[in-house]
Amino acid sequence: MSNKVKFFLALITVAFLLGIATACSPLTIINAVTSNGSYTKTPDIAYGADLRQMLDVYVPQPTRNNAPVIVFFYGGNWNSGKRQEYKFVGEALASRGIVAVIADYRLYPQVRYPTFVEDSAKAVAWTFKEIEHFNGDPKRVYVMGHSAGAYNAAMVALDQRWLKPYGVQPGALRGWIGLAGPYDFIPIENEDTKPVFFFPETPPESQPINHVNAGAPPALLIASIQDDLVNPRRNTGGLAGRLRATGVDVTEIYFENTNHVTLVGAFSWPLRHLAPVLDDVERFVKSDENKTSVSMAR
């Protein structure tokens, strides 16, 4: 790697981190340098009647039939975020031959728990029904999320209440992927999160860790050792241990060179030097060898 390339990558990394700390969105920078050549995008598809119930589909180019599918939910503490900011995730997945569905969901203060979980399940149900029209395989649908989005993904994958109205069981998912997810966070400490979950009357059934069951789909749980927003050992480690004890296939990975934010940022090519997150997701999705419970640190 040349010194010029190293300098550029370092500059993008610093800009990303500074953007998180200011009003400037670092995702704008990341998306500006993201390629458009690996996918065909169909934007602004309604999966419900609300303006926030919209999704974008990224189809790999060249097209292939029966491609695996990932439905992705972004983070933002259930009070911020929009699907257009995650072009880099759609591009990254499409570049590996995976159809990406990037979905919005309703946020606080418009809604509180469990409405955003209901929206997430509705988007997943839409995917099962419609993804064949985008060359996706409805028998190979995965759900993935980062931070608050990982919570949404976990609830859809573990708690059958949310997909049941659509005649779908969580077992229909080929697997699910959680990135720096909060799965066990009572009592709530974050002031912005408290009203979302009716603190101090937060219902225990709102916690993904309380819905672990032997019929859950295989899981890939990834976290950053340096995460100071969502405790990785309590949340990722705790859920992985509970899943493992129940007999669910789970792969548990911790990275040393990322934090809560750059973990998802590592999907973008300028930040991939931080951690092989995309490689691990591709490996999980494209392999049927999800039968061994694994824990590793990198």
C-alpha cells in the first residue's frame, strides 16, 4: 500500500470520527467515495402506509438468480437515521453478490417500543414476499442491524410475535447478524433511550436476551472491544452465551481496532483496513457451515 493511499485512508478515518463528534455527518463523506458500479438500486419502495415505512433494494451487478438476501437496519438510538445514509452498506453487500434491503422504520418521538420492531418485522415480511422480483432467494433471507438496528434484528429473529401476523416464523430466516447490538440493557442508563422504552417501567419482554429459544436461527454477533456505548461483554457476550447454552449455532467475534461507530463504518472501502467485518458477514451468509459455536478476538 502506497504512502498516498495510507494517508487518504487515515484522512477518511479521522473525518469519520470527527463527523460523529459534530453535527456534520461522516456518512456523507463515506457515501461520496462509494462506488456505484456493483449494484442496481431500486429506491423508495413502500412496505407500509407511513412515510417512514420505506426501503431501498440493492441488486448485485452482474445479476444472478437466487442470490442471498440481507435486510439491514441502521442504528441511531431509535431516534435518528435514514436509509439513504447507508448506501455504503448496500454497495458493500452487493459487491459480494448479496441482495441488500436497507429499510427505514419509525422513530421516537413519533413512536415508542414496540412500534419500530413491528416496522422491522413488516419490512422483513415484505422481503420474503417480494424479493424474488429482485433476483433474491426467499429461502436465504438474513436480517442484520447495527446498534439500535441490531436490537431490531434480534427481536425479529428471536421473538416470534413480530413475524407471526404475516404467517412467518423466525425459523424461516437463514440467520441473523448483530453488530454492536444492545440486547440486555435494563436498567436503562442512556437518557435519550429512557423515554423510548417507558423508563422506569421498561418491560422485561423488550429485551432480546429474554427471548432466546432453541428454534432461533443461527447468529453472527460482532462487537468492538473498545465500544464505550454498548457494553460488548454484557450484550454481545451475554446473548452469545445464552444462545450457545440453548443449542443455537452462534459465531461471536470481537475486533480490537474499531469502536461502536467504526464497526459499521468498516463496511465502506476506506475503513475496511480497520476490521474484516464485510468478509465475516459474507462468510456467514455464503456458508452453510454454521454448526459450530465459535468465539474469537481480532
